[in-house]
Amino acid sequence: MPNMQNEKTPMPFQDPTIRSKNFEEVALGYTKEMAIQEANRCLNCKHKPCMNGCPVHVHIPEFIQYLSNDQIDEALHEIKLTNNFPSICGRVCPQESQCEKECVRGIKGEAVAIGRLERFVADHGEDKVTTVKTNGMKVGIIGSGPAGLSCAIDCAKAGFDVTIFEALHASGGVLTYGIPEFRLPKSIVKKEIDALRHYNVKIENNVIIGKIKTIEDLWDEGFKALFIGSGAGLPNFMNIPNENAVGVVSANEYLTRCNLMKAYDDRYDTPIAKPQHTIVVGGGNVAMDAARCARRLGDKVTLVYRRSLDEMPARKEEVEHAMEEGIDFKILTNPVAIEKDENGRVSGMTCVSMELGEPDEKGRRGVTVKENSEFNIACDYVIMAIGTSSNPLLKDSEKKLEVNKRGCIVVNEDQMTSIQSVYAGGDAVSGAATVILAMGAGKKAAESICKELL
Ligand code: FAD
């Protein structure tokens, strides 16, 4: 029976007053009844506009049809034809600006909740593990974020002997050290990584390529192709006065302490600040995650962003959740200096008010400083979340690896770098972007590796 309700079937969420004090998952997921009810809103359009909105072209109408017929394993198999990690994408993809943006049901009401359905299928379906005949050729993957994991699984399914080299002691890249537990439980990431072992993918943690081993060493060890998915983990700062005061940190450091090193959990020794008033600077997903962690750990949290709410790059749902959890948003506000006390500790932030200007060629409105608008906010902790750049470690150790002016690795249309048989993708190539784009790049590189070696 088609469901002609204009609104999405609501998803249960933890109550904001309760969840702002814990790190458990905020969105609780559909029950089977809710999922089938929502699946029945899909019109199964012949021209499948939603698929064009998905960077990896998941067969969306097909998986939703299986789901509405209660064939959950078949639905999962259909998704996995193009997306290796649907339980992750169903939770963190910006569906509102991708697949759901193109959904026909969105013209008169709300789009079909494709992300929520993908999550349901991934959490409840069982995928067949295929047996693979190995070809004995070794492929090395540098970095275990979504780009590396995606390239690894596709290479392994094609029969290669795959080893991932990961600098950190835990695998998953930003999925593990960046995105907090309350948005993406680490048990979900672990399950996806464990699934790689069915295809005999080996993961060597605590190995920094460029320091512990070089690319040359990997050729000597018999690797026939390499994929670099080293991400964009180098935090940017504003270069404003006193930014080196005690109590100013990058969002990367803060989130790594909190998520990877589990500082929020009293059973772990990792220290983390518990200030009275934290200011988070930025308006992307990273800023929202840092602000929401700080809220769960501390007292008052203010988010300072120089444009308006409409220009915020963070997912709309994350912004709404942050507001519900009691984070104070100071928009059209830009820091110009950090204030510090006699001990060198942060004591406040000097800000100016901003005004929106005309849209640029991409439609994004510029901002200018309002005259005589300087004001001060008292605070004792500042988290800078204003973007990241590509990690320079590999390019510094491998002079033949071409990078552009922003330090991103340059690749051709096959994802091959300036070094023969070395491929790259994800944030290391694009600069900070999204999980699904990183996965898509890893997948494309795996195809190119197959083309070159098989
Ligand atoms: P990464 O995930 O950064 O992984 C790179 C890995 O390579 C890391 O594990 C690193 O330790 C390892 N590495 C680096 N150098 C070396 C080396 N020399 N040797 C060995 N290993 C190395 N995207 C979304 O789509 N939705 C979201 O909601 C979202 N939220 C985000 C929240 C935060 C806090 C952050 C930081 C990012 C978020 N993103 C989100 C962006 C998304 O996570 C990234 O675009 C994506 O993880 C990039 O994947 P990647 O594989 O290229 O790199």
C-alpha cells in the first residue's frame, strides 16, 4: 500500500535534556514497522532522480522496494553493490543535500527518509560473504579511514592480498577519532572493519608511512600497487593574538582525546578540560561535534560563527540537535583576539559583528565587519574548528609525490598520483570533504588498480 503522507515517518530520538548528559546514540533508529511504513512512501520513480544525487549511485529505489516487501537481506545486498559501509553512511551522510534533495516526494512535502532506511537495512540485514580466489598480488593501503577501507575491501574482493597501514593504534580514521559516539557508535565502525577480515585484509596499526616505512620499502616488500588515503588531519588556526594561550585547542585534538582516547569515560586516564564556559569557533560538522561533546562534559557552550545559520556548512539535523541540547549560537560573529590572564590561561575572546554581503558566483554570501562592533565574551576554553588541511608527512618524505598549492595530492582521472602504481583518494586529494566522497574515491581507485594489474 503506498503511503501518501507528506511528512517523513518520525525517527525516535533521545530526549535533549537526557542526551546532553550522556554519549549514547542520539538517533535511535526505525523499528521494522516504521521502516516499512516509510519505505512505502517511495514512488519507485522510473528515472530514479535520488540515485543521481548519491555520489556512489546506490540503487535506492531497488533497495527500498525490497525493504517494503520485508526482504531486508536482499535490500542490504542491493545497497552493498555500490556502498561498502551503509550503516555508517545511513548515520552521517548529508542526505538532505544529496539523494533526498532529488527525491520527487520532496516537491510537495518531505523527501523519503532514504538515510534512515539505509541505516535500518544495514543494522538489521545480513549480507552474504563471497569466497574469493586470491591472485597472490600484494596491494598496500595507507590510512584506514573510509577511503582506505573502501579501496581495501574492493581490492580484496578482486583477489588481491591487501594490507592496510594505519598510523594510529585504532582503525577507522575520522570515523573513529573524530565523529563522536553519540552520532556514530564505535561498535558500528568496528563491525564494518571486522567484516574486512572475512576477505583476509590485514591491518597493521601504529605504522606511519613516511616515517617508519617509506613507499620505497613497500615496493621492496613486494607490493604491486599502493593507495594513499591519509586524510586531511592537519588543523587550521586563525592566527589571531594569543591563540597559543593555555586552553585554546584544535577540534582535532579535543575530539581525539574525547572519542579515540575516551576521555569522557571515567574508566580511562586521558585528561580533558572541564571548563565553565567553552567557545567553539566554526560552523561545520566538526564544530557541531566539538560543541556537543563540550556540552556533555562541561557547563556552558557558545558557538561562534562568522556567517548566518543559512550559510552553515554543518548538516541541518546536527545544528538543530546542538540547539536543542542548549548550545548558544552566536552567528555573524568573528573572533579577532583571545584574552589571557596573568598565568597565560584563556580568560575571554574579543569578537566583532559581521554583516552579510552579496552572494558570490557560487551563491554564497560574503561577510564584512560591522564598524565599531567589537565586544568581549568571557570564557575559559576555546576550541578552534575552522577546517583542516592535508597531512604533509607523506609528501615531505616522498619528493616525487605531486601536491597542489593547498598541499592536496594530485591525481589523474584514474586516481593515480604522479608516481606509477600509487593511487590516492579521499580528503588527502579533495581536502576536507565527506565520508561518502572518500568511499567513492577509494572504490574508483580499486577499479583502476584492477585495470592496471589484472
Ligand atoms: P580520514 O578519515 O581522515 O582517515 C585517514 C587515516 O589515515 C587516519 O586514520 C590517519 O591516522 C591515517 N594516516 C594519515 N597519514 C598516515 C600515514 N602517513 N601512514 C599511515 N596512516 C596515515 N563527513 C560526513 O560525510 N558526514 C559527517 O557527519 C561528518 N562529520 C565529521 C565530523 C568530524 C569531527 C570530522 C573531522 C569530519 C567529519 N566528516 C563528515 C568528514 C569525513 O569524516 C571525512 O571526509 C572522511 O573521514 C575522509 O576520509 P579519508 O579516508 O580520506 O580520511
